[in-house]
Amino acid sequence: MDREQDEIQFMGFFGIFKESYNIVTSWRKIFSQITLALILPLSFIYLAHIQISELLFADIVHNEYMLDITPQGTSSYNTISSILSSELTAYTLFKIGYLIFFTILALLSTSAVVYTIACIYTAKEISFGKIMSVVPMVWKRLMVTFIWNFIIFFAYNLIAFLILIFIFSLFLLGSYNKTVVTLTLLFIIIYLIGSVYISVIWHLATVVSVLEESYGLNAMAKSQALIKGKMGVSVGIFLVLGLCFSGIQMFFENHFVIRKGDIGLVNRVGYGSLCLFLLSILMLLGLIMQTIIYLICKSYHHENIDKSSLADHLGGYLGEYVPLKTKDLQLEQYQV
């Protein structure tokens, strides 16, 4: 993080990966502590939920099949129906509990990593204890941003669902088959582009929520303005990380969740441990890259980040400084 600010804007796709690697290796101890305390449990919860969901869902499918072949009104039917109802309730409660714990740990991890990168950037003294004391306060701001992102995504998917119903109704009419196929393909493309765009905005907004006074909708709006001009590299990083994430998940499902033959307990544990390690590293690098992209966008738009003012802002989480006004903070324009 020793680059001059006006040079950061020229960092490209591979430069971001290289910079992320350099940061991790240079500050190996502090990031190892963050990973063990937050990111490793986050990765474990995600992988464990896949395994548990598979077990619960397999029981539900089995009992649904047994219910279909059992005559109604019999004691067996009533027993199976009662068991199935309990399993569906347990599955739903498990999913809700998982989403709550995963979201909390994800926001805590984001808070810790973004705050750490900002402290490194401003040459501010950091320790694991200080980071963990700041995380709960930063987490509250991130939660507001997350809730607004959830609302936006929910509205986006609701509109997409209504459009899909309209297209399906055209298909039922039967006289516009070619048009329906074209509309369906166009709809899928637009929907995927929109989903990626919202996701990229959301990830950058999490950094804004930590490093600036803006959070919630204001952070989303700020993120949308910052990402202009750097959308290509941001989307590229997002897609690569997404593909790696999907690859790890598929490998875990094929070699741990779904046992093909008798691979042995040792091999199974080994595969699970490998996936846990890779997923933890991927999540850490992803959070670091989010912060680097934020700095790149700030530099690209010639928005000066005054290191002393940013350090004051970071210190304000610990009560070390009086929080600065937005106009005083770090976002004044400078000319190149």
C-alpha cells in the first residue's frame, strides 16, 4: 500500500491480485488472526450448511415419496405426515438460523478486513485487539447498508418474477413461440447483467460504509458513482471470484456431501479440510480486493483521500477523535 494515490488508478486486473497477495504476505500475522477468528468460522458455517441441508432435504424427499405411496387415512399415513411436517419446520428454521449467523459473520469479517486495510493505508498502528473492538461499531453501519441492498434485490427479483410470468403467459397462448424464446433469452441476459451490477455496487458500498460517513442508501449511491469508469475491472474481479467460489462449492458437494463409492473417512475429511482452507483464503482475498477497488475508484475520479483525515475517521470508532464532517473528511476533489 505504498503507492502514490494518483498511481493507484492505473492498477489493472492482475495488479489487484498482485497487490492483494503483497498485502497478505506483508501483514501475515494480523490477517491470520482475522481469518482464524472470523473468516474460518464463516467458511465452516457455509460448508456445514450445505452438508446439513443435504441430509435434511434427503429425509424430506424420502418421506414425501413414502407419503405418496401410503393410503390416506391410515395410521402410517398420519405418522409419516406428522414426521414430514416436523422435518419441513426444522429445515425452514435451520435455513433462517443459517442466514442470520452467516450474515452476521460476513459483516463482521468485512468490517475487520476493510478497517485493517484502511489502517495499513494510513500507516495507523493496528492490533488484533483494536480491530476486534472496532468491528461491532462498524458492523452496525454495514447492517443498514445490507438491509437496503436486500430490499433492492428483493424488489429487483419481484419485478423479474412478474416479467417472467408475463412471458410464460405468452407461451401458453401458443401463437408467439419464436417471440417467447427471444424474449426469454433477452430476459435472462438482462437479469444476469442486472444481478451482477447490483452485486458489484453492494460490495463497494460495504467499503464506503466503513471508510466514509455514508451508509445505507447513501453508500449505495456513492458506490454507484464511484464505480463508473472502473466497472469492467470490477465486474472481472467479481466474476473470477464467483467462479472460484462456485468451483470450491461444486468440489465440496461432489467429494464430501455426495459420497461416490467408499472413498474412506480420511479422504473425505481431507477433501473437506481442503475446501475449508481454499474458501477461507478466497473470502479473505475477496474482501481485500473490494477495498483496493474502492481506492482505485477514488483515485480514478481524482478524489483525494487525505490520510490524516481518514486516520481521524478510523480513530473515531474508538472514541479517539471527534468524528469529522463529510466536507472535512477525505473526499475533496484534486486536479491531476
